[in-house]
Amino acid sequence: MKRILLLSALMISLIINAATDYDVRDFGALGDGKTLDHTAINRAIDTCVAHGGGRVVLPAGTYLCGSIRMKSNVELHISAGATILAAPASVKAYDEAEPWEGPAYQDGGHTYFHNSLIWAVGQNNVSITGRGMIDGKGLTKKDTEKGGNLQGGNIGTGDKAIALKECRNVLIRDVTIYHGGHFAIIMTGCDIGTVDNVTIDTNRDGFDIDCCKYLTVSNCKINTPSDDALVLKSSYALKRPVLCEHIAVTNCVITGYKMGTLLDGTYIPEKVNWVCGRFKLGTESNGGYRNIALSNCTFMYSSGLAFEEVDQGLMENIVVSNITMSHVHHYPIYITTGCRNRGPKERNTVSSGADIQISNVIADDVDSLAGIIVTGMPGHPLRNIALNNIRIKYRGGGTADLAKREYREQGTNYPEPRFAGPTPAYGLYARHVDGLDLNHITFYTERPDYRPAVMLDDVKNESITDLKAPDVKGVKKVVKLSGNNRNNK
């Protein structure tokens, strides 16, 4: 009797599992890499939804696809050995971009979602899992934005690997994304989600989190030799300013190797580019960022941390800890507010930043262009910035003339340090800050640098304890400027 009961239970379990798994080959998918399979995959998804949800399975094979439309209560499982291959633009297999009415204050990649390889809008319980690959070979990385200026309209073909808008309870786990187009993953206006153990090796942005809340990102490897790696944004894509908040990122690796060399294991560094990876808040920042935690991450051959609030939002309650960086392009840490103000003209709020804490950071082979940069705006300072237990080795070589250089105000400029030129201090330059706490900071240089280690310009309520930096004859370690002597360095 016990044996019969066990067999019955096993059979019931198998029936339940069979009832909730939908093999795309049963719906006409061939997986031969030549036949368009997205129509069959979409049929499997629709059938799964009609039966209350479940798992749509792609067995081993190569599935040439246009747009795959994810629905509520569906797990798209890309099995080990399976590849979703993005179709070329010439076959016109991608859905048309949805209409957009009124002015757009964000680029087309942030505005349109339907023209993506895998997309969902307004769905719940959406999952993309499996040890297989999404190869965005047929996606474009181009956009209608030129030089930071919005041109309007969509690009007219597939430009994102995974695009989710206003979805709730999202899971993306274990998949690998290669050549992801404008965004390998973009999530806009999504609440409650987990992205775990995802590998991205792509030709533009890796993962953009825009106007989202209650998301956890963990154990991901993101290689972006030509743009940003992991970005939090707060654009106007939802036609209103929305905070990006309650986001935890941990145990991730960010790199700037040549595309494909993270996946094939050759790890060839890309030449210093516009950006080679980094963790960034911004630049789109209409709502702002609040309650963000980044911990236990490593950076290789990339830029460092960039926290940019320039579009009238707020940036507060940011905690960063336990970060290692090696071969750092342009700068290690960059915190700024500005007044680009990309948004409706009737808005009159001012960008603000406060309560940011960064601790336990080690960085080596750091570019001499810029040290740590902490800059607010005249009359609107950054407030309560704490840097603790930080050790940075710079390449050095800065001249004494650079120490006299007037560093540009952020103002309406695009917030990128390489456009601003060298900082007048090699270790840390701070301006328009009220409350700056520097504790246990160590700077090294591979070559002598004739700029001061620290320059404070219009900084109030500062505290500096245990600062270690090389002694260079005739060069002060710390220079403080205020009032009229700002122009008499």
C-alpha cells in the first residue's frame, strides 16, 4: 500500500510539472538558428497564460527571434545550451514601438519598449531564468540622441535585449546576455524584483534601473567596454518625476574588457573609452535616488563610482562599502549636483544631494586626470558627505600649474569629469559642500604629483582625520579656499 501511495504521489507530481511546463518545440519552434521562432514562443507564452501560468521552456538549440512578449505569471526558461538569437533588422521581426504623445525628456532607448527582443509592460510575476544565452547580434546600439541632445522618435528596429516597464515581482536569474544593444537590460517603473547571477558582456549599457523601487541585484558580472555597466536612473519616461529608491546591489563584478573577452576568458582590456564600465546614479535624474546600498563589488579596467543629480531631483541616503578597483579610468569617485534640468520648463525645484557615505575602498593604478570629486552648486551645497577608510594609488605626474587651474562649475554642463579636465588636487577636490567628513584616507602616487592632495573650495563644517599622502617639497597636502582667495590660489 505504501509503495502504491508513493507511486501515485510521484505520478501526480509529474502530471503537475508536465502541466506547468510548455516546451516551445511543441508550438512549432525549431531552434535551428535559421527559422524565425518568436511566433512559436509567443504562442507558448499565450497558452501558458491561458492555463493560469507556468514555465515556457527553450531546450538546447538556437532560436532566431524578433520580439518575444512576456506576460504575467510566466517564467521564460532558457535551458543550458539554448540561445535566443536576435534577428537582423532587415527581416523586420521586431514589434513596432508604442506611440508617445507630448514632449519626451529622455532618449528613445528610455522611451520605447515594444521594439525589444524580450519585453513586457504592466505585467506581474515575470521571470527570465536558465543557464542559456541571449545573443543580441541583430540589435542596434544606436539611438536618436546626439551629443546629449534629444532628437525624438524611435530607432526603428530592435535595440534592447530585455525591456520591462511598470512590471511587478520580477525575477531575472542565471542567464547570460551578449551584445545587448542600447541596453542589455532596462527596467523602468518596476516594483519588487531580483536580478541574480546574471552575466552581461555587451556593447553599450549593461543594466539600467530607472524609476524602480525594492530591487535587489546580486552576484552579477557586467562587462561594458563602451558605456556604463550598472546604472540607476530616474528619467521622465513615466511622464512624471519618480524616485529610484530602496535598491540594494551586492557581490557584483564590473569590467571594461573588450566585448566578448569576459565570456571567452581572454580578458583583454579595452582602450580608455568614453566610459569603460562603472556604477552610476544618473545622468537622467528627474526624480532622484534615495535609500541605495552598494557593497562587496569589484571593478577592473573601468571608471569608478559616479553619483550625478543634475535634473532637479534629490540624491540622499546612499551607502557604499567594501569596494575594490584596479586600473581605474578617469576617476575613482565622483559625486556632483548640477542644473542641466532636462525636464518640463515649469519645474522650479533645484537638484540636491545629502547623506552619502562611502567606506572601505581600495583602488590602484588610478588615472591622474581627477581625484575624488565632490561638488555641489553655489548656494546649494552637497550636505553630509562622509568618506572613510579609503586607500587610493594614483599614477601621479600632475604639474604645479594644474593646482592653480580654475575648475569649471557643473552648471548646465553634461556631468562627465573628462570634459571638465584635470582637477587642481590629485587626491580629492571638493567644492560647495556643507559637512565633509574625511577619516583614515590614504593617497599614494606612482610618480610625484605637484598638486595638493586635498583642495577644499567653499567647504564648511569639514573634518579631516588621519590623512596620509606623500610629502612633496613646497606642496601643501591640504589647501582650503573660500571667499576672495578662491581666485588667488
